[in-house]
Amino acid sequence: MYDVLVIGGGPCGATAAEDLAKLGYSVALLDRPGKIKACGGAIPPVLIQDFDIPDHLLCAKIDTARMVSPKKRSVDIPIENGFVGMVDRDIFDNFLRKRAEANGVTLFRGTFETLARPTGTPEVTYFNHDSREKDIICAKMIIGADGARSKVGKSEIKGAEKIPYVIAYHEIIRAPKDAPAYQAHRCDVIYDGSVSPDFYGWVFPHGDTVSVGMGTGVDGFDLKKATTALRETSGLSTCETIRKEGAPIPLKPLKKWDNDKDVVLAGDAAGVVAPSSGEGIYYAMCSGRMAAKAVAETLRTGQAKHLRNARRAFIKQHGTVFRVLGAMQNAYYKTDSRRERFVSLCHDVDVQTMTFEAYMNKKLTRAKPMAHLRISFKNLAHLTGLVPEEFV
């Protein structure tokens, strides 16, 4: 019998498990081995600092972001006073799990199947990847960190099965030795309906490798074909392909994360991926930490109402950013004409400064009210067509 069982050993689950173990609780972490999530791997400085990420895990440090429009016009945005770290999810996730183990977490290699309460306490049946048999883990509390389309969520949280999502697909390739369009210090973000009709494509350097991919929620769109075309236009078609990965990415936080009793969701299972950018690692780890705190308080008091605090804390801290990014995605990602205007808007210094201050520090700065006013006016001018097409 464990105090807590965390289901899912990604950044969210590993963080929640480690935090609870450090508080003195007995914690089990159930992770499905062999699964590497499709992810660009970008992490901001605030994550590196808040979650004590060692420098050796950063396979690249990015100092420039390039936005590319449907007409192949681009703008390079320098990342001033810092950098964006890039990680390989295989290595990064494994490090977090090992660190959790070192702090007292018991790791089980298996796949979640069912959750039942024959004696009133949660019993999780899972397929053990070591014994190749079904086993059971008992725990007082459960944290579901098993990703988008969470099986834990579907079995315990009303409405969890209705969470909207896009499918992300990428190919990890060997970094080119000579490709003029590729820069090892720059992330390329491609806003083009032929690459993604409702999201974007990316070329993210990872040191010796590169993540090239895209995301979409449009049924029938050929993700692999679009990624092949993106590699060709980026001069990366002849690079060795190391692996290919796909994964669902949620688009909106669930309205309820807990079952009012003994289960709380976090990470992708709770829908905490930022709209517009698709950033998920930082928000997953934050929500894992908040879920751990809510579970700890529930165990301490015996009152399940404290499980609600995980979502409350997350929305209080990040809700405004999510609403702003959601509005931006709805405004600019629907047509190539709108995408063209979005990239044009990114030439603006005020937009560049606010965007990266928000990304690096994970909060919307209000230190420059006139800059916000100017951005609002320029945004309105683009969306209403006051800026003619020939000036975009």
C-alpha cells in the first residue's frame, strides 16, 4: 500500500512523484517504457531554474527564433538576455525518473489498464513489462499523468474523454553538416497551410540531431507527407532519419481535474498545453507540482476537497496567458492570409519584446503600458484589414 501512485512517468508525473517523496510520502510511479513523446523539446530559463535542470541535459541553446510566412517571408527574433534550452525527451524524461527514484520513489515499468476499489481503496491493475503479467498496485491517492486521451481521466473524471486535441508528428534526424537554410542556434517556426492547416511546423536544433515536425487537428491531413515537404524546403531531405514519433496534444485545460475522492489529473491528461505555441513541458511540470501539493494536503487533512486546488492554482498562475494565446491562435491560424499578417506583426519590436518576456518568465509583463496599447492597435488593424495586403 502506497500513499500515492502516479500513473505516467513523463516530466509531469516524475515531478509530482519526486515532490511527494521529498515530503516523506511513500510513492509509486508507473511508467510505460519505450514510449518517447513527439515534442520539439524547448524549455525556457524559468523551467531550468525552478526545476533544477543541469546544464548537461541541454543539447542546444537557442538565441534566435525565425518565423516563416506562407509566402516564405521571414523575421528573425533575437532572444535577448538569455536563451531557450533544447532537450531530447528520451534523455530528459529518463533523467527526471531517475532523480525521482533517487529521492525514494518506487518505479514500476508497466501499462495502466484499470482502476477499481473492491475494498474502498484504489487498486490499479497494470501490465508489468518485466514479468509480462498483470499486477496490482494499491494506493490511497492517484495522480493521472498519462498524457492526452488519458485512460485514468476517462475512467474517473466526467468529461475527460471530450478534451480537444491536435496530433503532433516529428522526425528526429541527424543534423546536417552543410545546409545553408539551417542554423544550429536558431529555431524555425513555419506558419503555412501546406505544412499545417491549423497549427504550425517546426525545425528545432538538438545539437547532433534536429526535430522536424508539425501538428494538426484536421482529419485526413497527411502529417508524414507534410513533414517530408518541410524537410525538403529546409534542405534536410538527405539527412539520416533516426526515429519518427507522433502524439496527441491537448488544446484546452479540462474544467475539472479531480473526482472529488482520490484521483487528480495533471499535465497533458489535464489539458495544460499552451494554445498557439503548443508548449507543454513547463506547464506539465508546474501542474505536476501543483497536483502533488493538492494530494499532500488531502492526505494530511483527509479532506478530498483539497484536490480541487491543483486546477485552481494552475489557472490562477497561468490562466491569463492561456486565454491570450488562445485568442491569438483563433485569430491568426485559420487561413494563410491571417498567417501572413501574423508573421508581419512579428516584425514589430514591441511584439517581439512582449512575446519573449512572456515566454522566458511565464507571465505577461505590464511594465510598459504604452507598448501594450500599441500592440493592441496594430493587432486590431491587422485583424480588421486596416493594414492593406500590399503592406503586410
